[in-house]
Amino acid sequence: MIKVAVLDDYQNAFQQIVEVEKYKDKFDFKVFNEPFLDENEAIVQLEKFESLFIMRERTPITKFFIENLPKLKYIMTSGMRNNAIDLEATKKKNIIVCGTEINSNPAAEITWALILGLYRNMKQEIDNMFQGYWQTTIGFELKGKMLGLIGLGKIGTQVAKVAKAFGMEVCAWSENLNLSHANEVGVLPMSKEDLLKNSDIISIHLVLGERYKNLITKKELDMMKKTAFLINTSRGPIINENDLVECLKDEKIAGVGLDVFDKEPLAQDHKLRFLPNALLLPHIGYVTAENYTKFYHQMIENLEGCLKNKPLRIIS
């Protein structure tokens, strides 16, 4: 029987989605609902397991981690890329790494939840309703506003289409922006500087890599309109978090909507938690029943394939 550790199952979803009894003769599952305190604790807890089921970019799977888990043979991750896995180290140890499909629409949907939440002061109004108050703020309309997209891939394109339905103007920038695709979806290509200066809402939809780390710093934040909102549902390190906190404290922009952070889970005493112009979500962009069902069922399919020497969805 293969011992399988299901890591970082914060919502205890695995046992709701998977009929564990169905696999009792094949797999011995153990679910971990909390993040490990540190790498050493993770190694002690996981030293007996042959397979890990992991959520993308939660527990880091480092070289040290891999070298200290001698029984580990298989890693199944959500998504078909995971920057938290040292793939060179897994290759050297002959550990098979497999991924899953992932729906892109939930990230686009949560982007609009953040935009609408900020534009209509949802957090304040909901809080005030519970305290007995009525109509305490004045919101803004989306129609006619300029949405600036940093990245126009699958998610950015979906966000652009919704913006068009709201009657917004849409512009986009990235280092490898496809001009013909931008034209097809009615999005105006723009330089990064012009996008920052002219957009009423800026939403980030990039894959994090070295070229996009600290893409938005004090310099870029200073270019934005004082009335503009910044949205990030991609990855935390794309925005310099310290510069963002200072910008929000000084009210240099109207506000920010974040679903991602430099370090997750976000510390309870993190400064962002105490800023009235920050609308924060706990990285739930991809956290849907449909996605989780796809993740866990395909992880099991992948592991069964590995055991038959026919691995599926290999990440190399």
C-alpha cells in the first residue's frame, strides 16, 4: 500500500471530494490541514510517505526537503506548473512529478469580485449594515472607465471581455503582448508607463518569473492616478509589498484588491490587514469545488498511472 500525504488541505476538501474508502486497498491517505511551521517539521512529518499531493505554491518542495525524504517517489501538484518545486532536485532523485488541469475562469471571476468590491465600497457597506447603518459611502460606475491589463493571456482575456460588457475601455501591456490577439478582443496595446498613467483600474495577470518580480514598485505606483485602484490575483511578488503598504498609507492611490501575497498565509499582524483602502482575500481565486474536484481526481489518476509505469501529465 502506498502512503500518500495530502498537504495544505486548508478547507478539509479532500475527504469531501474523494471517496477514500474506494482506494483503501491501494492508498493510505493522511491529510494535513495546516501549513508546517518550517521545513524541518515538514521533513519529520513526511519522512514515511512515498507520495505527496500538493497544492500549487503552498508548501515549498526544496532541494533540502527532497534530499531528506528518502522514501519519496511521486509528487502530484495542482496545475501544470509549480514554482515551489525544485524540479532539478526531483530529477536527480528520480522522483516523478505530475500535474493536473486547472480552470482559468475562477481567477477571472475573483478579479471582478475585487473590482466591484472596491468600486462600490462593498466591505464598508457590509460591515456598516451589520452595525445598523444605511448608505454610508458613494461608489463609482465602471462604464466609460479605463481598465489597464498587465498581461493578456487566458485570464486577462476573460477579464477584458467582461470589461467590454460593462462598457469600459480596455488597454494592455506585457513584454510579449500579442498585438493581433489584442486587436481581436478589442484591447488597445499600450506602453507600461502610459497604461499606469491612464488607467482607472489596473489588474495584473502575469506568470511570475524573474523578469516580473517587483514589476510594480514605488516608481510605478507614483505614476498611477490618485483615484486609481490596483488589483493582483496573479502572484504577490509582482508588486513590491513594502512600497505598496507605504503607497496605501499615504493614500497615493484609491485602493488595492489582493488575492495573493509575498508570503502565504498572510501573517495576522501584517500591515496590509489594517489598511482601510485594502480589500484582501486569502488566495481563493482558484479555490472552487470544480477545480478541487479536478485536482484531486487527476492526482489519483496520475498516481495510478505511475504505479502502472504509465505516468500521466508529467511536469519536466
